[in-house]
Amino acid sequence: MNLKLSAPKTITFIIAVVMAVIGLLISQGIVGALLFPALTWMLLAFVVLALGNLLKGL
């Protein structure tokens, strides 16, 4: 199996970082849960970043 990875676009990376920071702030109790709990925000941030690596042009 040949898996070709590409670097995510800058906007994809920034979105993932912002989502991870939101998850961190929720987990520390600085911000109330915004629609999802902290772990969900962190998992979604990872999924966005992983898709940015796996899909070309994202």
C-alpha cells in the first residue's frame, strides 16, 4: 500500500489549532462547554488535521 501524505494548507492547520485551543480552554474550566465537551473538540481538531494530511488540497 502506497500512502502519500501532503502537508495541510495553512488555513486547515489554523482551524485545527483553534479547535484544539478551544478544547484545552474547556478542559481547564476557563470557558464553558461550547456545543461539545473538551475531548470532542480535541478529537475533531485531530480529525481535521489528519484529513488535511491525507487529502490533497485540503
